[in-house]
Amino acid sequence: MKGANAWEWGGLLAAGIAVRLAHMRQWEQSALGEVVVGDAAHYVGGVGDGGWHSSLYAALCAAAMQEEAGLWVLRVIQVGIGGLACVLVWSIGRQLFSPAVGRGAGIAAVLYGPAIYYGGEITPTVLAAFSGLLLLWGLVGSAGMGSLRAGVMGVLGGVTSLVDFRALFAVVAALVWVAQGGGRRAGWWFFAGAALVLAPGGMVWGWEGLVPSVSGLGLKEMAMRAYLFWHGAEVLGDIDPYRAATPSWMLAPLMWRVLLGFPFGLVGPLALVGFLVAVRGGEMDRYRALPLLFAGAWMLGSLLEEASGRSRLSAALFLLPGALAAIPLLLEKRQRVWGIALALVLLAANLPIAAAAGAQSSHDTWAGYAYRALDMKANSIAAYERAIEAEDAGIRPYAELAEIYFDTGAYEHAAEIYHSLVQRHAVGRDIWVALAESYLRAGRAENAAAIYADLVAKENAPFLAGRLGDARAAQGAPADAIAAYQTVVAVWPDSHRVRFQLARTWEQQAALDSAAVHYGIIVGLAEWEGLVGWRLAQVLGRMGKDNLGRIERLLRDVLADHPDSAPALLCMAGLLHRTGSNEEALMHLQKVAAMHPDEYRAYGLMESVYRAMGRPEDAAQAAELYQEKRLRQRADRRVLGNLEALLQGSTP
């Protein structure tokens, strides 16, 4: 008999692993197989929408992801864990009911669609289900609970709680169960084992990292979550990769799409019927009550966070043996009528319901995220646009769609999306700043200035006055721009970008002394020298003072570190021509012409240099090139401007 059992559980283990590997193979062939989304994106890359996440599982992911193939290593490990969970369901069914029930429950676990589906995700769902089943298996297999066994079970309960906080409720239920059956001593050992794990976990990650915040959770919301949990609504919350590719030939008949494969809406009622039938027949004992106790405790924990398929997977696996045991009980002649009637009532009340409308929006949002990670921008834009069409679309699809448009230079489209977002949602400062920046880049400086002015006034954010200054400058209001820039540099003298913009505005207003002062403050900084040095030289040259020596030093310093700086070369050529060093000036101009053939200013200065050198033919040729390239550049700018205007009016 033992050999037969070994073959039986070995076959279940192999079948469970094979089915899950086949699912992984199909997922790997999907275009989105290499992209993690939703909660998995949080565990792998820190991307997520808040909520509770398992710190222990995140640490395991961080350790695995140090290797290049860490993502698939995690999935393969979870495949093995999923196969072992099937064996645990088989063993629990045998111990609580009969070998036939165990065999049926094990097969049901192998083919239970949600367990296969969530096994491919990088989330703690499968690990939590396995460790919860292991704890249940250890308790139902104990004819007597000694101190050592109770302590080991407590340690296991603590580990399960670190993987998924919902297990805390099951651990409390198990503690009461152990204390009632094994005495106060066994209860204390169980408590000590759990505390031995939970106390260090709380010190390392903080208690807020072990248990989610439940502040503000109303009774109505908890009642709705309880309804969704028991009803069997499979609300994914993230992306279903098979909506974005071909339907899964494996999961389509095993999950909620065609109401086969025991969705929880069927498992729960069947297990409850089995419980009631067993009580009526006097066959209920404390061990058979334990899976129901675990499932109820897991449900209670789920009310604090979510009622999705992930949160329900463990409870479903706890109840599979009872559900399978209920079927032959219901067919017994002496209780067939009322049992079947009760089953029909419960099943009718618990048929799986369709996912909420928000599930499709969430799917499209994460699909957009995945396509963007794959650099498939057109697909990403289409997915995000579908997501924002939903009435309950959140902030994320708007923000990410607008960001794509912004990154591709479609600033008008980005502004439209951001504007729609602020009309539908209360958003933070970052979104308002992004909207203003889109307006500014799209040439709508007035709209950008209005937003920046409002933010500076309402949020006491003087650092945004720099962007307000940019908007004012783009509006053609230099006095207002200067005032905004001065507000920033007065508070943060090291705001070099703003000081540079202030100096440029002073220069454009011909306030050369002020421009020279601010350029002079930042010209000595290595990261600004190449951009500021030649500008300061220009300003000093326009001031008409006897400062040619300082101008030359500035330009030579710039060219020493930036020998290919065209503006610095032009300025140096102009200075050399002014001081009569025409040969050296010509050398600089020829270098500019070689690097930038369309730089017409080089040919204009070259004409003057050639004439000073007594080379009229070369001067005439340079003058001709100057006129030709100047006209061409003006035409190119006009065409480019028209093209940009056209692109702003169409979807990229």
C-alpha cells in the first residue's frame, strides 16, 4: 500500500509540475512573457500602485534577480512549489476523508486554473498557498500535539504570515485549535514558535511592512469584499497576458471563462454543503473543521486588503478536499433530495460573476506599460487610450500616455491628456507641472505661465518660479521673466540654470552689465564653461570697453576644454580678425565650416577676413556661400515649423 501511495503522490507531483511548465512555456512564447506587470512589477522593479506587499517575498526576489535569468528562476521555483501543493492537498484529503477523496482533490489541485495562472506570476500567492497548506497538513496529521511539534508548527505559521499577512488570522485560529486539543503547554509552544519568526521580521521590516493599514475602511466596503470573496469573482487587477495574445489553450477550459475547473464560487458552496451534510450525519470532528477554520480566517484577512483571485487561492485549496467529499455525500439516498436542493440554491447564488469594469481598464493600463517596456510605442499608446476611455480609469494611464506623447515631441497631445486628467482626478503638483511643461513646449506659454504662477502662489514653491520665468520669457514679457528668475536666485544662489536664463534675458534686453555679472558667476564652473564662456565674451565685446585681453582668455579657456565649440570658434575668429590676426582667424573659420557646413555666419565673417588678407575672389565666393546658406536655413526653418505644426495636429 505504501508503494502504491508513493506512486500516486509521485504521479500527482509530476502532473502538477508538467501542467505548470506547459503554462510557463506558453507564457514565454507571448510577446509579454518577459515583462512583469502589476504586483510583480513591484517585486521585481519597485513599480506599483501602493498597497501591501510581502517584504519577505520582495527580499527573495531581490536575491534571485541578482542573476541574469532570475525572473525565470523564480518561476521555475514556483512551478515546483505548485506541484508540491497538489501533493499536500492529496494528503490532506486522504487524512481527513478517504483515499478516493484525496485522489480526487489532488487531481482537482493539479488542474485548478487559478493555481496554474498565479504560479506564473512573480507574486507570493503560490508560496503563501503552499506554506499555508503545509501548516494545515502538519496540524491535521497530528494525532497528539507534543511540544516540539507545536513549536515547529508555530515557526511554520510565522513564516507563512511573513509571506502573506492573511495567514496571521489563520495562525491565530490554529493557536486556539492547538491549545484546545493539545493543552495550554502545546499552545504556548506554538505561540513561541510563531513569535520566534514574527518578532525579527517586525524589527527588520517594521510592523507596517507585515500588516497593511486598515484606517478608513468602512463596513460597506468590507461587506462588498466579503461578497466578492465568497461569490468567486475573478478580478485580476493586473494584466492577463492572454488577452494581449492568443487565448490560452490550457487555461481557457480550466478557469472562469467557461465556468469549469472549480472556480471558488463552486468550491466554497460545495465545501459548505459537505460541512453541513457531515454535521447532520454525525461525521464531523475537529480535524475536518480545521480547513473551514483556515478558509474563514483567510477570508477575514482578505477583507482588509483585497478580494481578488490571489487572496482566495489559499482558501480554495484548503477547501478542495471538503468539496470533493461533499459530492458522494450528496448522492446518498437518505439525504439526496435536501442535499441536492441545498447545493442548487448555493450554487445558483454563487455562480462566478464577470470581472468588474475596472478590471479591463487595469488590464489595458498594464498592457500599455508592458508594450512600452518592449519599445512598442504604437501598441502602448493604443492600450493606454483604451484604458482612459473607461469611466473609472485611474491616474496612471493618463499620466503614462501623456509621458509617451511628451517624450516623442507631441507636446500638444501630451497637454490634452494631462488636461483631461486634471479635469477628472484630483492630482498632485507633479501632474500640474507636467501639464505646464507640455503647454510651454507646445508654444502655449500663456497657459503654462498661468499654471506656474498658481503653483508658486498656492504651494509656496519659489523653486517653480524658474519655470514661471521661462514661460514669461516665451510670452515675450522679459520684465516679468527677470522678476521670476530673481526670486529664485535670491533664495537659491546656486540655482545655476535659472541664473543662466536670467543672464540671457538681461543680454536680450541689452542690459549688458547685469548679464556680464550673472554670466561671470557661473563661467568658472566646469559644467557651464562651454555654454557660458563664449556668451560672456560676446557680452564683453558688445560693452565696448578695453577688455580684449579678458575676452581672449575666456575664449581660449573654452576652446582648451571644448575645441569643437562652434560658437567659441566664431567668437575667437571675430576677435582675431579685429586684432589683425587674420591667418589664425581664417583657420578657426575653416574648422567651423568643415564641422558645420550650413553655419552661414562662418562664411559671412570669412568674407571680411579674405578681404583684409587681399583675396577678393575668395571673399566673393564666401559672400555667395553666405547668402545661399542663409536663405536655405531660413527656408528649412520655415518648412520645419510647418511640419511641427502639422505633427502637433495629428496622432503620431
